[in-house]
Amino acid sequence: MTNLLNLNPPRNTHSKPVIIALHCSLGSGLQWAHLTEACGSDYQVVAPDLAGYGAHQPRRSPRPSLLSTEAEHLHDDLDALAGPIHLVGHSFGGAVAFQLATSELYARRIHSLTLIEPVLPGALLEHEADSPLYDQFASESAQICTPLWGRDKLLGLRRFLTFWNGATCWDRMSEARKAGLIERVNKLTADFSAIFGATGINNAARKLKVPTLLFSGGQSPAPTQRIATRLTSSIPRAWHVHVPAAGHMLAITHAAEINPQILRHIAESHAVSGLVVPFARASNRSNDLSHGEAGHTPATRFNF
């Protein structure tokens, strides 16, 4: 059983700061191989498979879920680790990371948060101007999940890949890769129901106390780009990096560009906490802003 006050010592007494990296839907912890490599010996990187993916058993049938339930699957992994945690999450993994960071159970252990296009559509419910984007995201999600509920895995998978990666993605993918994804595709109904069932996103974001770095891609679906900017305007200590040439999968396609920024963010969070900064190559963020390299946006409220 998870100890709310962490009174029992964790089983793992690893001395290095820990990065927990959470992957996207239909992915696995292997997604973070480049981030692990970039960390070298400075950090311990733990990239668990989310429920229904990777080493876990595939879902035999579609079913709904809650974001809190998806996060609970990770409690044993987190409780086995000592010391502060730096959370990194992409897409659905970003939504789960947000759930963990805003929960009372782990809030005091999390020292930094990085969200790469987190799929939290509830962030679009506060402003009337965002309603069309919320409706668009909901419609696309229904188009993906409806055939899955009807046992048409192939159609559901094709619509999912087309929505996130464009019309040519399906034709470029090998049959072996499609077969592997079809085996896991039922889990999408749980993922989508979990993110649309999550409420109070902006209120929870305003209470976040940890330094937060958000990424978005200029070629991603408009709803996810807006989610990133809305969260940036709500989280008190947030920075937003927009990568114009990147799509939703920028955690993979633009890893070489964003991983150094993630590690710099984590190192600076150590410095703010008064801890040793293991990433010696960290630079001053104000200098980055002056060069205008990746479109850092400080946590100011956006006007739409």
C-alpha cells in the first residue's frame, strides 16, 4: 500500500536525481532512449510502460478509464524510488504526469515538471474562445474510439495515426508495425475517456508550485497547441517552448533539439531548490531568450 506521508524508506536508495519519463499512447518506455542517452551519468532515468502498453498485457477489449486510475498504475514505480522526482510526459503521458504532479500524494516529491503537448482537453473549457477547439478534439476522439467500440481496430488505428501524424503516415508504415499497434489499440478508449473525464484542469494548474516547462509543435493539431498555451498561462512558474517545424511527436522527431532544454530546465530546478546541479552544461535562461532560439514564452497570461 502506498504510504501517504512517505514514512517508510523507499526500497531504492539510488543517490542520483531521478527523471520519470512517461510515453504517449500506443508507445512504451523505449520512447525515451535518446533522453536517457543525453542524461549520461548525471541522472537516473526511469521510463515505465503505462498500463496496457509495453511489457503490460494488451487490453482484450475496449473499456473506459479515469486519469487518476491511470496514474495509480505508476504508484509502485514511484514509491520504489528515493529522493526528488523530475517528471517528463508526452501527450497522454503528459496528462498522467500532470495528474501526478497535482496530487497530494506526490506533490512534495516532484521538483520539476516537463509537459510535451499534454492532452488535457479540460484546459479548453474555461474560455469561450476555446470551445471550437474543444469540440474539434472531442469530435476527432469520437471518430477514433467509435470503431474501436465496434471492434473495428484497423479503422480506429488508422484514424488515430492520421489525426496525430497526417494523412501519409498510414501508407508509410510497415505492415509489421501496424500489426504491433493493432494489438494495443483497444487501450485508446481508456486513454481518451480518461483525458476527457479530467475536470478542473486550469484550477489545478494554478495551484502547481513546481517549475514547469511546456513544449508545443507548430504542425500539431490546433487543440493541443492551445492546451499548451492555456496551461502556460495558468501555471505560476511555467515556460513555453514552441517548435514551429515540429508535429505532435516532437518528443521523438525533435529529441535532439528539446532534450537539452529539458535537462537545462531540470538542472535549473535543482538550483532553485538549493540542490547540487548535476548538469554542468546548463546555461542562463535569460540568455536563451535573448537569442530567441526556440520561442520561450514566460508564464504570462495570453490574450485570445
